[in-house]
Amino acid sequence: MARNRHPRIEGLHITSLAAEGNAMGKWNEIVVFVPMTVPGDVVNVQIRTKRRRYMEGYVTEYLELSPLRTTPFCAHFGVCGGCKWQNLPYAEQLAFKQQQVADQLTRIGHLELPAISPILGSAKTDHYRNKLEFTFAPRRWKTYEEVARGEEITDTPALGFHIPGMFDKILDIDCCHLQPEPSNEIRNSLRQFCISEGLESYDIRQHSGLMRNVIIRTASTGQIMVIVVFAYEDSESIDKVMGFLKERFPQVSSLIYMINDKLNDSLGDREPIVYAGADHIVEQMEGLKFKVGPKSFYQTNSDQAYELYKVAREFADLTGNEVVYDLYTGTGTIANFVAAKAAKVVGVEYVEEAIEDAKVNSAINGITNTTFYAGDMKDVMNDQFVEENGRPDVIILDPPRAGVHEDVIATILRAAPERIVYVSCNPATQARDLALMDAQYKIVAVQPVDMFPHTHHVENVVKLIKR
């Protein structure tokens, strides 16, 4: 066996949390990132990656456990790639996220900031998600502990989550604490049904097998959507699976399937086929109803999305006379949420199906002062678009993690709105974009919001006014 050429560090003191759910310590003035640790731990670490300025490793032995530690509530903790901070009290998680926002805005953007408001924590720290996607596999992932015991392990099919960094390895999930029931019951019943009926799980390496994915959406209204993704057309087997779900779970209000015969898992170009019930479910927020289809984007923490959008509306400081642009509008949630306090709201989004949902959402709520456009933001949002739709008084930005394209920022600066509200799921790219606007706009308020407890992710809302 080849000797590991990377060092083994003994007695590393973990001093702070770090990006991507890691924690860190220092060894000979070099930063060492170690997952599954918390500040205060003392550990032996095997280094697996060595760079000039940092190293990455994994724990081989815990010498001292931090007094900060708390007991993870999930049996899959440490193997599943999600909820990496279950071993850390929620108050500590929030403190780090608050600091993360401050660090990224100052270190990346070099921005002058007002006092950052205390982060808004999530009232629910488990069962808070309204959407989960599970993947089938012909063989479940065997944990290192199972292998070490040397017991005979059968290759049973899996329905669960990807092992981090491994596209073809699936951890079979028994109980996930992220989504309320009947999410677990649906997944476990479907897995067992497919095994008993001899329906093969999709093998991503061989591109064979019928059962590919299942997506479960649960709305704040109590409605449930289940989407089953098959790898090819097999009407008899599909009817067998969908018929089972319809009979076993009559409370499912939208039962849909898709055929994905591609080599990747993207579903944007796949047609949803309604097997039973409606083609959508309905979310509700402050008396407004929002149609959520199988391809719709909707914030996955419904309760906390309400808190986030209230911050965005407050920062917009609307009087009823403003023209508002809601860029990256998705299904028009923010646009419709602020419409009652604006003269006109213009929403732009890349996904055409989402824009159709946005229009429906306005219609079912009797909102008549919204207009929506579909297209690539950098192509749609130009000077002619501003001329045709009126100069915005307020622009609300809620881009994907990659942030705002430079061309779009340039158009925004030429449009010169009085206020900009920037909602971000990635404070690092937000900081970069804010730096590009800094000469013309001053940051006057910053409000972090935690949408995803037990993860390193944090949302941040920034209010800017014209200098």
C-alpha cells in the first residue's frame, strides 16, 4: 500500500468555523480546514489536501470535545452532505452567519457599512423545508463504519441523497428531519414498492434502470405534490408506480411524472405529465396565494421566506406611487407581495414557465399593476426596456448565487433608481456587485436572514440609496 504523503497532525485545536460548513485550526501558521468539528475541539487530523496557504483533512481521533457541542438529532449526520452544523447550538450558527456577512461585505467588497442588524433566525430549525429531491440507485452507499465491522453487506437499492463529491453514490435515507410528513412515509413506501415489484433503480454509470428521482413538495396550505422521474417510457410500470402512490397517499393533491432519458438530471426541458389531481399546489403568504408548479422556484423555507420578503418590502420604502422593477422575479412572489404598495411592478425572469406562473399569481390575487417578461436578464434589462417600461424608482434584485451580470448592473446605474434592495443567497457575490455600485449608491441598511438552519448558507438583504 502506498504511504500517505500528507502529514498527520496531532492535537490540532479547532478555533473557529469556516466556509462551506467546515471548521478550522492552525498548524505551523497554516490554516487547516476540518469538517464535522466545532470550535473548542482538539483532534488528530489526517491531511488529504495540501496547498501553499491551507490544508484540508479529516478527523482520525477526538482528543477533547468542545463544550459547545450538541448532540446531532439525525441518524445520518456525518454521512449525508446536509445539515453539517447539527453538532453546534443554533445560537452559535447564527453568530457565525452574522460574522460571515460582515466579513464578506468588508473583505470582498471593501464597503463602508452601517451597523448590521442582528440576523433573523428561523423559528423552525427542523422540518422547515417545503421541497426535497431524492435519487434512486441500484446499490446503497455503505458507510465506513459498516465496512470496518467486516460484516456481510447486501447491495440493496437506495432512495436518498448524493454522497458529497460523488455523483454516483447515494446514501439510503430512512428518516430526514428537513421536511414534514408524509415526506418520509412517501419515500420509504415508494422504495419498498419498487423493490417488491422488481422495478430497477437508475444506474447513472450504466444509464440503465427505470426509477430515477422523486421530488416531494409540501405547501403551507397543507397541499402536497409528488413528482416521479422515470428514465424511459414504460407505460405499464409507470402506471403501476403512479397508481400505487395515488391509492396509498390520497392526500397528495398533485401527482405528476416526467420522463428524463438524458444523461443529466436537469428537468427544465422535460414535460410534466399530470397523473392525478392538479398541475400545481398553492402556497399562501399574508393573504396572497401563489401557484407552485413542478418547475416553479419558491423559497424552500416558506415561513422564513415571509420574514425575508417583509424585510425587502420595508427596505423598498414604498408610498404607492413608485415604479418598481423586480429583477430575477421567479414566480413573481416578491413582485406580487409589494404590488399593493406600488404604482406599477415590472418583473423579469429567465424561466418562461416561472413567468407564466407569475402572471397567474397576479390574476388569482386580483393584482392588476404587474407586468412580467421572460428572458436572459442581460438581454432583457437594457436601456430600451427601461424606456418602454418607465424609469424605476426602486429596483429589487434577487439573483441566483452567481450574482448580477455586469451589463445588468451598468443598465441599473444608468436607470438611476432612488433605491435598490438587493436580496442575496450568496453574500460573496453580493459584495462584488455592491462594490460596482458603490460610487453611485450608499448602503444604509443590512439585514441577514437565516433560511437554512444547520447549514452554512445565509441570505442577506441590503438597502441602497442614491448618493
